[in-house]
Amino acid sequence: MHEQCLGLAQRLRDPGLLVEGHFTVGDDLLWFGELVSARAHLEQSLARYNPARDRADTLSRYGRDSGMACLSFLGRVLWHLGYPDQAVKYSNQAVASASDASHPVSQAWALSWAAALHQLRREVQRARELAETDVALATEQVLPFFRAHGMVLRGWALVEQGQGEEGIRQLREGLAAYRATGAELERSHWLGLLAEACATTGQLEEGLHVLGAALAEIGENGIRYYEPELYRLTGELLLRRGRVDEEEAESCLRKAIDIACRQQAKSWELRAAMTLSRLWQRKGKRQEAHRMLAEVYGWFTEGFDTRDLQEARTLLDELS
């Protein structure tokens, strides 16, 4: 349907409709893991967006500023594709744009996606700060979708900061609130965070159960943008159970890498390659581990101060 709208906008040569048409197609493609095409459409939307012409129109027509929405989504796509610094740049621009517009829905949108991006970058305190601001705004303005979004991310941050019981409670509460709005698209991400939190607090079997449910949902709805990480987490949790599950864990990690490669999701590929490299290191396959991880790490041109890339550099040094 969104592609039909874009086609209509192209035939009509309507600048505002072209902005929205490219944005909505890029939005759809992100969820299905078609990241390169998503980036192309989002960049086209952003290039055509003119705040003086389009902001008031998109606020009244769509209930949010299309330029802000495009900046937020482009930031997420760029993180997946392996450009964590560019991702933050666009996310920050989205937050600033929403603030300029003084529009609560746009502000909550930008805050939600900024918090999610910093979660992906594993920047716990920053993700928590943004999530808490989001929850406060969404509660005040009665925006249940964004309140649920913020609750999930705040719950994850609390677990990471040592408040496991309270964090998991908020994660589950946020998941329930998110589903109550009728939303489904980010559920695999939220379930992945819940599984990770369960593992952090020693609930390995519950974490594996949650991951199994998340992967089953992906098989039904095709929302695959978080699929590589779900397989990586499954492999990691299996490894924590002991050597008896190493073969199954390695299979999951290889699958995570294969899917990430198909999506050209370099950030997921790096994270899965690190987990597999650690397994190979324990099995005495140091050269193979170094070769695989060095190839992925060597692709990156930015983000060297992020936790993933710092940990990859440390691991490469250990494997040398």
C-alpha cells in the first residue's frame, strides 16, 4: 500500500507527498530487514523535506513531523548498517527538530527512538535518561504507545545498572502496555531485552523460553530486523548452560551471522562474530577466531569508542 502511495506521489509530482511516500516505504523496509533499500528511501525523503513547506502540513495531516520521523528512522537504519556515529547524529537532529516544533507527539517519538538507539549502542545511562524523559512526557500528554516504549527501555537500563527485579518488572509491564496499544513491530526487540535481562539475573531457562517465543513470532510475521540478535542471544544463553549445548549454540551463532550478512547489518554481524570468536577461543581455534573477527572489525570506519567496537578490539588483541 505504501509503495502505491509513493507511486501516486511520483505521478502527481507532489513534493510533500513524495516526502511522506519515501518515508513510509523506508519505514516498512526497515522492519523486514531490507536495510540498504530502507536507507535509500529515507535519504530521498530527507533530501526532499523542506521544514518551511512541509512541517505544518505533516503535523496536521499525519500527527507528527515527517522530517523528524525520517531522521529518527534513518538513525536506526544506519546503526544496523554499521554506522553508529552517523546514527547518533541523525537521532540528535530528530530530537532537536521535535523540540523546535514544540509538538508533544513528535517529541515523544524522537525521544523513544533516541532511547532505543542508545540501548543498541549499549549506553545504559543515556538510554535511561531519554527513556525517563519520554515516560514523563508521554504520561503527561496521555500517549500510551510512547509511554510503553519508554518503560521497556527504562526497565532494560535498570537491569543493566543492577536493579534486576525492578527492571524486569518494568520490562514486563512495558511489554504488556505496548501490546495493549495494538503495536507489534518492535515486540521482537523488547522480547530480546527481556531475555537478556532474565539471563543477567540468572534465569537462563526463562530467557531461552522468551527467545523461542520471539523467534516463533518472527516466523509468523516476517518482522526480521532484530532476528540476528535473537539468534545470537540464543547462542549466548546456551553457552552459559554449559558445554553440552556448545554445538547447538554454535549453530545459532552461525545463523545470526548469516542473517546479518544477508541484511548487511554489520553491527549485528560484529556482535555475533564476537560471541562466536569467544567460543572458538575456548575450543583452541584462536587463528580462525581472529581471522573471522578481524575481517568484520576491519570493515568499520567509525564508532570506535562504542562498547561493541572496543570489546572487539580487546578480543582481537587477546587472540593475536
